[in-house]
Amino acid sequence: MNSTSQQEPCLQISIQYDQFTNANATEFSVDGKLAADCLLSMPFDARNGSQFVGEFRKFIEWQSTLDVLRSPPPEYLSPATDILGGLDLIQANAARGGYSSQYEFDSTVTTLLQTANVDHFSAQLCSLSIFSFLVDLELVSISIPQIYLANDAHLLSEGKAAVSPVATINGQFAVDMLEQLSSSQPFQDPDARYNQLLYWPSRMVVGQEPLGAFSTSTLWPERKQYDIQFANGSSIQKDIIAKLASPDDGFDYPTGRSLLEGKCLVGTSSTSISPSSSATPRPDPSVYPEPELRDDYNLISGYYLDEEDLQDVAGLFIPTFETDSTETEPADFANLATQFVNDAINAGKTKIIIDLSLNLGGIVNSGYDLFRLFFPSQSIYAASRFRATEQANLTGTALASLNPTNNATNQEACSNSLDWCLASWSEVFGPVDQFGGNMSALVSPQDMNTQSRPELPIRDYGSVAQTPTTAPFTPENILLITDGSCTSTCTTFAELTKNLGHVKSIVFGGRPHPGPMQAIGGSKGSQSLGLDGIVSIGQTAMQYAPTEEIRSRLDQAFPNYDRLPFSVSGTNLNFKSAYRPGEDVVPLQFVYEKADCRRFYTFENVVRPASIWVDAARTVWGGTGCVGGEI
């Protein structure tokens, strides 16, 4: 029998998994390099690879920012990228068998998508859905910005000075390596990307791991270990390990081919996996003080600041707008927000901090509704454009013949969030030439009155009453806090609050360079859709297509699961770009807007995240100073 080192890498992992199971151990992991070798042994089929790209491209073509990404405005802080051109190159390379493994192919596609630096633009390709690569290194950035191990930050906060900042990682200056690694993170702002790499305990509040992206990835980092050199000359080494992304599925794949057949080929694996919300209540967030009020899932919690000079300040922590844990959660979220604001006013609070740190969005109605809580007399502005492609035109042509009262295109053409109506599909479609590509006319992504209902409320729209009827706080007494990662519905709420409500913002962290930083570093799109959503649009359009010719053209223009040779999950794209009132050319995604103030994190902030509110309040209302911007 061959020695272990001569066995197929996937077989070695299968054997180790059997041993793990027989030993009744609690957590399975393997050497990271062994897992990478197993993935790299998955064979690549040139015909299937080329077909996958061709079909997957039909989904990607709906990404609303493709044309701007090729030639973004000068103020945009991320590099230009040609996604469709990159897919063409990948497809050509795939057709000639230019990839040595399925994993190499999937990694190349994923790396291309990452160049867009957009959270609303992703796909979990099959071979990248098998393992997660991890290293037991939790890094934090502390002012004056230096990189520390998170545990050392706790020691320093206790006054123990026998710790040292990280000087180099694998021989490269720590900050330089982190900036380089952050370039692939899904945020359009480089400081937000930098923050994403770092450990942050607040992630546990909504059930996430506190590890930053430096510590975990689905892509093999192409190194066996990290060598950490500290400024005081000491050093440590940490191996990279791999864990199964779905440990309950086990691992019984003796070869790379069997792994490909089990995890990738359609018909032997799950084609699309949609994340599901857990309805299990979460415990009180231990890293924060006892809240005055919170919901069962830690989606919203309210606090009063205890400091003697801040007795008039309340804090509202909203780490997510994912209010779909249960059917009643959107209404519960709205009612708790109202209750806390009323209680705070009755308790003599005249100022409020709204902390959106870590908020990656969620249910858009909850964002709209929260805005209307603080600004009841301010109308919601929601204007957007989609790419005017053949797919879109065929869809609109097919649906335009429907009864106007039930016609989704008609609802978008005439909505209460815009001041005008468009008379026909041809007016909606346009196209309008922008950034070298065709876009639709300016439309609304939704009819607020139709979208708002008691179980999914937007105050003063539909049958939902406006409460309160007067603004509970003046704009100068409301402060937004972010870490730059604000995305999706979070950006919708922040954009309305900042630019229609005229509220100030303060942002924390970022790269260790003084100067301004954007408060909103994530996706500023109007609407996102996954592959399921795009396929559904095509199926609906084909159902109502007026002729067989249009039905056939729709079938060829839209992606079809039956024509995808490999499974794919976690798909997402920005279906519509959002625009600001009076600016209908440059999408919000590409508008640079620095926060009113920026601060770096302190040791205290890492250990006790609620101290961020104290620092922010004293900075904005006490004049303690910013490292970027000014209040």
C-alpha cells in the first residue's frame, strides 16, 4: 500500500474525515495545503467551462454598473475593470483547455468578479464552496494606527505594556500586505475594504464570526503559513488550515474527479442554494452593556450613554436591516424603533447616535421606514436606471401588453416616489447613452403605497400610519456612525438621512493614513437580484410573450439552469443603479462623499465597542477633533 504522502490528496482527506468521525471529535480540519491540492486535482472540462461562461454571462449582463466600471469618473477610488471583456478572455481560454483544474477555472472567474469591488456582485462557484481556509490570527488596527493581535489589544487596554505591534507578515510590512489583500474585498471604498480584513467582536451580535477577511477565505492564499514578526523582534508562525464549508455533508471523495462529480456537475449536486434566515433568538450581546431595549435577534438595540457629560445622548445600534427572521420581524423592528425614540425623549434625551457599523443591508422597507421615523415630513426619493439590454427590451415588450393595472413596467413608469410618469415601455427602456453604454430612463424601483403594508411597513405609505407626525430630533442632534462597510439598504437609509435629512456622519478606522474617509463604502445600488430572480424574470416574460419568435429569443437571451453545466450558489448582482435628486448621470455608486469626521479605533473601542459612541459624541458635540474631515 502506498504511503500517505503518495495517496491522492482527496483520499487523504477522506481517510482523515473517517478517523475524525470514529473518534467522535467536535471539529474537523485539515492542512490547508492538502485541501488546496485536493481542489487542484479536480479535472477541468474545456467544453463545459466554455458553456458555463457563455450561460453565466447572460446573468452578468444585468449588472447595472458594467459600463461605468470600464471607465469610472475620476473621483471613484477603485480601479477600472472590464467584466464582460474579462469573461470573453476566460471563455476563450476555457475553450482551448487553458485551465489545469476546475478550481483554477472557478478561482479565475471569482477573481474577475472581485475586481468590481461591489458587494452586490458575487457568485459562489462550486469548487470554492467546499472548503474555507483559516488562520488563527485575529488582527486589529489601533490608533495611532498600528496592527496588533486582538488578544494583545485586550492586554494593552488593561495596562499591560509587554506587547508589541506587528511589524511584518511573511517578510512584508504588515500594513502594505493588508492593503494589498484588501484590494479584493467587495467595497468600493479602500478604507472600508481595509476594515473588512480585521477582527471585530461586534460581528457576534448578529451571529457572525468576529474574524476578519484576513483570517478566513474560500480562496487558497497560496501559502502554508503566516510568519509574524513583531516590532520588538519576537515572532510567531501560524499554519493555514481548511475546514469543510458544509461539515454535516461529510467528505467521501477519494479523487478529484469524484469531488467534481459530487459537488459541481449539475444533476449530482445542488444548483442553487439560497441563504435562509434563522428564527432562533440570539442572546444579549455580551460585548455591549445592557440595552434599554432590544429585539430578540439583536437587529436593533437602544442605549443611554452613562457618562456625566453625555446624559442627554441616546444610542441606537442597527448592525443589519435583515428583518426577515420571522414574518412579524419588520413590524416588530419598526415598533421597537418607535418605542425607543419615544422612551428616549421621555427620559430627557435630546441627541441620538445611530450606529450602522457592520450593516450590510437587508429589507429595504425597514430602511425607508426608519428614515420616516426621524423625518416624517420628508418624502422618499427612489430613482434608478437598469441596463438597456436586449434581454430587458424583450422582457418589456412581452410584458407591456398586460393589463396596465397589473403591469409591473407600468408601476415603475409611474410611481409616487418620482414627480413624473412615463407613458409607454419604449419611454421606460430608452435607451440613454451613459458612460459608453445604454441605460433605461430614470424610473422608480417600487411603488411605495403598494409596497407598504402593516407586516412590512413604510410609515405614511399604503395603509401604514405616520408615527410620530413631527421629527423627534433636530438634524444637528442626530449623528450617523459607520465603519465604511454600510451596504445596500444601509446605504439607502444613510443616503436619505445624510442628503435629505442633512445629518452629520462620523466614520471609524480605515487605512493608517490621516485624511478623509467615506462613511458609505459599500454598494449604493437601488435593487439587487440573484440568478433565481433573473431566471424568474425570463420565465415570466416567456409566459406572456405575444409571439413564438419573441418567446424563442427570450429563451436564448436569458440564463437557464438546464444549460449551466456546473452548480453555482450565492449569486447576486446590482440590478438597478440609484441616483441622487438632480444628478441623473453618475450613479450613487460612483459618487465620492467623505464623512463629516473620521477617527481611528482605540484599544478601548476594540475591547468595549460601546466606547465608540462616547468618542463620537464627544468629537461631534464636544469638539475633540477628527483625523479626517471636520465637524
